[in-house]
Amino acid sequence: MISFSHVTKRYGAVDAVHDLSFEIPRGQFVGLLGQNGAGKTTTLNMLTGYLAPSEGRIEINGHDLLTEPRSAKQHLGYLPELPPLYDEMTVEGYLRFVCQLRLVVRADVPSHVRDIAKKTGLSDMLSRRVGNLSKGYRQRVGLAQALCGDPEVLILDEPTVGLDPRQTAELRETLKEIARGRTVIFSSHILSEVQSLCDRVLILHHGKMVYDHDAHKLSPTTKMHARILADEKTLLPALRSLAHVTRVTRLPQQESGAVDVLMECSALLPAQKELHTLLSGLHAPLLRLTPMDETLEDVFLRCTQGG
Ligand code: ATP
């Protein structure tokens, strides 16, 4: 379990992260999103203990990162955006070395390394030099080193950045496997990746948390696509005057005589009722009405617009 309580990180007059509070329960897979400069890396660096917060408290499994750093970090595995690899070592040599650093019992190291290599698809690569591996395999070695010592909490900073589509798909499958039973916090710019992997989405904007929601049930649907047989000049102002409709966008015409519009609503059901009342008054037949689910991209753009 990870807990941030009123955490601020200040650089001079700038708050890179401001008054951040959230908890991640054991076993949850959380995606951390935000534009460049939103504060993601600062948040992850504080979580690894690399940076100290200016204010607030961070706990990992009940251990304060500042006052009990050893106990807190014992539960932590970290894959930075650029994994710290030693090119001259073999994959096996490197993973054994990391196991030593993470105080894995000496007698257990060989079987632990074999187990991690199997999980990360590196079993056939153990005797290869790290410096000779492709980018995808290097990333796997980075992931494998994060698993040394079997940490309960994994922090992954853009793990699939720079990989080709096949390597990305393979690494995502590996991540799904590895995440089972662990708490994972994962930063990415790839919204579809976050939606497919994560249970929960956090969005940072200018160092503040602006969104915290279930990744599979985003905000309630508030858009609908309507196709109406009517005169556009009368229809559009009438739609815009409805109390629960916040925005009306004309879409390309699909059928002759019909007007297609995208309506954004403050609440879907009241807006639908208003629409039906309006159209019966105008004697304008409704040919189609489709509520549209908000995508993570819609949510992201909405949450990160403006200052
Ligand atoms: P990206 O997606 O580009 O990696 P990010 O969300 O990880 O961005 P951070 O690197 O956490 O963002 O930066 C947050 C803010 O803090 C930015 O405005 C950045 O310029 C500022 N910042 C980060 N590190 C420092 C530093 N050492 N000194 C001064 N300002 C910093």
C-alpha cells in the first residue's frame, strides 16, 4: 500500500507537485498520466526516496519513507525510464548483482534469478552480454532488476517508451503477468496502454491531482450524437438554448435533409427529455440518438486544458 499525504515538492518559487494526497491499496495497478512537466517524474522520484518532499508524508506499507527509508524501500522495485544497466555484464551476472544489493539470501539467488528470467521472457538470454541486447530486451532486463527481491510495490516510469509495436505488445503482456498480486504505479503517455493495463487512472496537471477514477468506468457518459430531420438554421439555436446542453457541434451530413450534431450535456437523461420535448414542438423527427462513451483521451484533454 502506498500513501501520499499532503505532499508538496518545491523548486524555488515553483511547486512541481502541490498538496498531493492519495492512497493506492495493495494489488492495484495505477496509471499516472499528465502532460510534459505535470509532475509525474517528481512524484515517482519522491516515491522511490530519490527526492525528499518539501512538505507532507509518504508511506510504503506503513513505513515512512523519510524516517524508515530501509524498511520502506525494501518493498519497492523501480524501473526508471532509462534502466541503470551495466553493458559489460551478462544478464545473469547483472541480475545476481542486483539480488545481492537487494539482500536476497545468497543460497536463493540462482533460483530467484531463473524465476525472474522466466517471468520476464529472459530465460534464453541469461548468458548474453547486456550491451549486445536489443532495446526491447534491455527493457526486459530493466524490468527483471526491478523484480529482484520480489518487491510488493513496483514503480514503472514509461516502461514501453521507444519500443516497436511488437515489443510493446509483448512487454504489456509481461507487465500484466507481473502485476498480479502487486501494487503497481505506472507512468505513461500512451492513453490506450493505461486503459488496457490499469485499474485506476490518476491525472496530474501543474503538479495537482485533477482526476482520480476507475480506468474501466470513466466519467458518466455526457455526450450524444443526434440525427434530426429539420432545418439547420432553426434547429441549432434551439438545441443550444436547452438548459442541460452545454455545447452543440455540427457534424458532417450523413443523410439528405438531416442534421447530425454532437451534443455535450451537463446530465444525459434531463438533456434527452428536453431534446424530445423540443423536437415534438418543432415537428422534427429524430432519426438517431446515440449516447457516446467518453474515452480516456476526452478525459485527459478535458482535465488538462487551460492553466
Ligand atoms: P515529463 O512527462 O516531461 O517527464 P513530468 O510530468 O515528469 O514531465 P516533472 O519532471 O516532474 O514533470 O517536472 C515538474 C515540474 O518541475 C516542471 O515544471 C519542471 O520544470 C520542474 N522541475 C523538475 N525538476 C526540477 C529541478 N531539479 N529544478 C527546478 N525545476 C524542476
